[in-house]
Amino acid sequence: MSGKIFKATFMISVLGLLPILASVRASVDENPVISGESVELSIEAKGEHVKFPKIEKIGNIPVTEEGSQRFEHFENNRTVVEWVKLYAFTPERSITIPSYAVVVDGKTKKTSPIFLQVKNGGGADIKKDFRLEIESDKKEAYVAEAVRVVARFYEKKSAPVMNVEFLPIHYENFWVKRIGGEKRYVKNGYLVHEIHYLFFPQKAGKLVVEPVSVKVAVAKKMRDAFGFIVRRPIWFTLKSESIPLQVKPLPPDINLVGHFKIGAEAHPRSVSAGEPVELHVRVDGEGNIEDYDPLELKIKGVTVYADKPKLSQKYSHGIYRGKWEMNYVLIAQKPFTIPSFTLRYLDPSSGEVRTLETSPIEIEVKGATQKDIPVKDSKSKIGSPEPKIDFVKNSWLMLAFVFGMGTMYGAVSLARFLGRKQKKRPKKIIKEKEMLQRVLPYVHRCPDAAIMAENLYAKIYEGKPVKIDIKKFESLMSKIDGC
């Protein structure tokens, strides 16, 4: 890049000595060029405010933006501002670079078209010291199954390489994830650049992993305008072969492929009416775990709060592993059963659909009358249709499950749940939070406790100027058992 900016600086310096002929101008660094060599297109504009065109392709050739630079120089006893925008592309045959519109200080100017002559041969002498290859670990895969693709670029250690750049890849019908950074090592007299990708096919049929491209700059000695010998980068692009891939469809209602396990834990399993139960569900496995999407947890007569799921993934020793976790808070006035969580996935090694289930979890709620004790439904599962929830309508019971979240995550997580991230909290706020946690378990059966909780909540989390009488609070707590 520094060589390009130097060249641009020199070009502007020379142009600054010439009369002003036009406010915009396009040029290429070489013409003609050898097939496979990178061409640099420069667009220059004189003006304080310049908007350059966004060029993604010239013909069907991808174009990358190489940056821009602003210069100032004196011209006819006044300061002139000039901008240079650089683009790069690699043509394989002759092409006409079209005219482009440039907005300069609110006025639209156009560059002149440029015919670029591309010659065959010559590039082979440069490219003989390099090669690029890709390989995949599968020739057949299921939709959404991870396919590991490795790209390797080989350069002879004696080659005068200045820079190597793997170009971004954009493939239709695949979701592509690059794994880790570039690895470099020496093998058989070559310096090897290695990149790992995971390809996840998005549809069934005969697909093709298109070639990977690498842009290479090699040093070439030449004389500059002042007669000095300089090393100038000559850019060219190498492409690998493509890889055919046969993709098989997934069975109906299956979107996970790999090997997984699932577990669910709840605690405590015995609570008083209105007290929270914490539920933690975890899925571990090898495969496209990010596609796991369980049905909503619904339990009749139970208020359910679901936190956002947490997903972590890593690629190690050729295996793509992940962990999916989700936390719930459950609040009820009578005993209930947490139903089974069901996970169904395709085992690619056998081609069979496997089904995993967690065990139902019984939760005892103390203080419930005999009529509150529900009839057990051992067939209820997460993943099968559930009856509509009859949510508890008491608004202060909703505050009670906030208390449960505070218990589960502590003050920091409660603040996150309420959208109030704070590095340091005043002691007064901490004291009032403790007061709120003390009174919340009683809001469902004591109107005075509900009012106190409402005032504390409004002051702490809504910022309302509510006055809290500590003496009144302590008096309430001392007689609250009589409510």
C-alpha cells in the first residue's frame, strides 16, 4: 500500500505543475498488461468535497477498493485540493473500462473510458514459483452439514514475494465460516499459507465449491522518473480449481446434523408459593448447533421467563463443536411438572434420525391446597403441542419472578435484564435494591408489600422521584407475616 500511495503522491506532484484541464481523470498504472496481472485504476478529482463511484465489477471481473488519499498543492497562486481513489482488478482478456460519474463539490463529472489491452504469456514466468490448491474432507454431505475446506497457497522461498492476500469469498447456496487465522509453515522448499473454512450447504443437489483466489505481489526492479532503481510490486491473481459436492436433503422437520446431547436441571425443587425456580437447559454437540431452536416453554398455571440463549462455538482438531444454553425462571402457586425437552437430529455417519429427551422434573410448591395439586401429565414435552398458558394476572407476581432472576444472576444480571448496565452503583441504590428483594416474596399476599415494591421499582429502575420511608419499610417487614 505504501508503494501505491508513493506513486499516487508522485503523480499528483507532477500533475500539479500542469495547467488544469479537467476536474476528474481516470488512468491505469500499466497498459498493456499481461493476463493474470493485477491492474490498478486511479480516479483523480480536484475539489474540496468528492464522492467517488462504488465499483464492484468491471464487466464480470470483481474489483476491490485500495483506499484513497487527499493532497493539497499550490496552483496559480491558490491552494488546490485533489483526491485520488484506487481500485484493483485482474483481467484475463482485453476490456474497456467504462466512464464513471464523480460528484465534485455538488457537480457531477465523468471520466473518459479506457481501453485496456491484455496480452497472453509472460505471466507464466512469474507464476511458475507459485501454486494454489483447495481440498475438502467430504464429497457428499447433507444440507446444513459442515464441510471442511482447506486452501493452501505455495510460494518458493526464493521468490521475491512482497505480499499475499486471500480474497474474500462469497458463495451462493453455502453459508461459509472462516476458521481461525492464516497458518504459515515451510514444506519442501515452499512457504505455505493455509486457510481453513467451514462450508454449510443450504440446499440439496449438485453444488460446486467455487475456486479460491489469492492476490500476490512480487517485487520487480525498475527505474523511476528520476532514474533511480526501485522495487515496484507487480500484482497478479491465482485461482484454485473448484470442488464438486453432492448434497443430500434432510428428513422432514429435521434441521440439526451431527452428534448432540441435551440436559436440563432445576433448583430448588421444593419452594413456597410464589417463589422462583431456576431452570437451566444445555445442548452440547458437534455440528450446526446454532440452528437449534426449541419451542417455547409453556406450563399451565406457571409464569415463565426465558432469558436469551447463549451460544458458544469452537473449531479444534478438525471438529466444529458448540454449546447452547438457556436459563428460565418459573413461578407458580401450586405444584407443577417441567416437561421433557426433546432434541431430534440426523446422525450423518448412519443416516438415521435420533431423538433425545430430558426427564420431566417435579416441582413441589408448599402452601398449595389439595385442589391446587395438578394431575400429572407424563406425556407433556417441549417439542409437542401444548395448551394455551393461563398466565397469572397478578402484576406483582411478575415482580416476584424479577426477584427470581436477581437470585439467579445476582445484581449485575438483574441490571442487564432491566437494561441498566452500571459499573458502579451508589450505596443508596444498593440499599434500595436489597429492600426490593426483601419485600418481593410477599407481594402476592400483602397489598402493603405490593405498594412498597411498586414504589421501590419505580425509583430504582424507572428513575421516578419516589420518596422511600425506611422507617415505614422496617415497620412493614416486622408485621408482614400478619398480612
